[in-house]
Amino acid sequence: MKNLLSIEGIDKGRFHALLNNSQAMLEIAQRDIKKVPALRGKTIVNLFFEPSTRTRSSFEIAAKRLSADAINIAVSNSSSKKGESLLDTARNLQAMSPDAIIVRHNISGAVNFLAKHLTKTAIINAGDGTHEHPTQALLDCLTLQRHFCIDGKKRENIEGLTVAILGDVLHSRVARSNIWAHGLLNNKINLIGPTTLIPDEFAAEGLFGDARIKIFRDLREGLKGVDVVICLRMQLERQEGFFVPSLDEYSQRYCLTKKIIAECAPNIVVLHPGPINRGVEISSDVADGDKSLITDQVESGVAVRMAVLLDCVASPTEILEP
Ligand code: NCD
């Protein structure tokens, strides 16, 4: 059984193979019959302890496109509401012989903890606390690969870019997984936001391996020379205490607007993992504008999750013919 728990520590070859296989999976979504038999007879469980629209449906669609049986456990209706521990819930699910359990949990480390105890099923991290969200980083990279290397044919690969991550980095698992991914790709990383949301330690040597990180407190400064900006939602549900004086004040300084892009980085492309808070971290004219790759990210998400499921559950020689 193979797990996918984090981008930190992922084998470089596996990372690139996942990206390349994801690219191949994109084609299946264009077919009339969007189904291949690769995971026929396999069972995939979506175990989500936090709200999710995109990630959960994306994993479910991915599993179904590969002909696996996919079930969703709505935790609000599950035995965890009766006091069952995470491990007991997961052990019971494992006893039903699923091939993979996809887990989202509000506690950092919860998914690694399960992976340590459940050895008969693949465990895939769909986001744990503020720790990691590996499939999000992969789908962000696939979106960039499509934009730079396929659609625009501007580059051979997505190495050597400067990537800005804007906003609530401290509470973001998307940011952490992307920092590891862009470190692996040898890209420069500009983190942009206030000290409360991006402490200076984020740029400390060795914290993210060899990743080349710079911190900017000023949005305009941070966007200079950047190829890509990843906007982050202000993750109020994970914040304990006050990190910004008010959302209004925050957006005055850090909301990504069309005007600022035109002024500082007219050639950038914009990513956002969703859900978007329009007018807080990103303005509608950017989210819906021609720099935005946000819906491409959602499309890439299904392809990435198909590739991840194949990698974790199928043998490498499975057939992908319709
Ligand atoms: C992200 C998450 O849950 O970490 N969303 C997602 O998976 N699409 C980001 C967020 O919630 O802001």
C-alpha cells in the first residue's frame, strides 16, 4: 500500500510522475464516456471531518472515472458524533477492506497518525489542519504546467519561476504544500502578508529544506518580477485570536486587484484554491478576469486525484483504455 501524506519528503521522481500522469488523465474528462476500467473492483472511502465542496467531490469524481466504488462518510452523521475516536472510526472502515481512505481532518498530523496505525489500506491526505494539502499543491503545479508548457508553450517546464503566495500563510496547509513543491521545482518563493500571518521564521534557513523564500510586507514590492501569485483565503476558522485589525483594513493592504496587477506585475497568472472571499483577498475583476486560472485548477484537481488514486491503489500497468 502506498500513501500520499505530504509533499514534504516526497520522492522527486514520484512527484514528477504524478504530474505527468495527471496530464494524461485530463484527456479522459474530454471523452464522451468519461470512464476507464483501471480501478474496477476497488473501493475508495472519503472520510471528511471538515467541510469541503471541491476536494471531496473531486476525489469522488476521480474515483468514479476510474470505475472504483466511492463512498462518502458525512462525519456529521457518523459515529464520531457519538464519541467514537478517529482511530476507532478508521479501524472500522479498514475492516470493510477499502483500498484507500481519503482523509480530511482539522488537526495537523491526524492523517499521518492514521497512516501509522492503518497498514492495510492506502491513506491519502486531503488536508490536515494547517499542515499539508498535497493534492492541492500537485493540482496547482499541473495548472501551471498546462498554462506555461502546453497552452502557451512559453516554457519547457515550470522550474525557475518566481511564485508569490499572498495572505494567510500561517494557517494555510495549501501554502505549506506549495512551498515544498516549489522548493522541489527550484522556484523562488515570495511570501506576502503582515507579520502576524507570516512570521519572519518562515524564511529561516532549512525550515522548508532548500526552498528559496523571501518575505514581503508590501504587496506591490512582493509582486515585482513574479510569474504566479497564489492567493489564500483568510482562514478565520483556524485563527485563535486577532491576526488583523479588521478584514476591511486587511483588504486595503493586501487584496489583489486588477489595478495593482496592471501596475506591478502585468504578466502574472493568478491561482486560488477556493473558496474565494471576493473583495477580501482577491477582487472580482481578478477572480473572473483573464489572468485567473481558478477554474483550470478545479479541472486539474480531478486529473491529479485520478493519478494519485492510480499511484496509491492500482498496479502501474493498469489499462486506461475506455
Ligand atoms: C483549501 C483547504 O481546505 O485547505 N481549500 C481547498 O481544499 N480547496 C483552502 C481553504 O480552505 O481556504
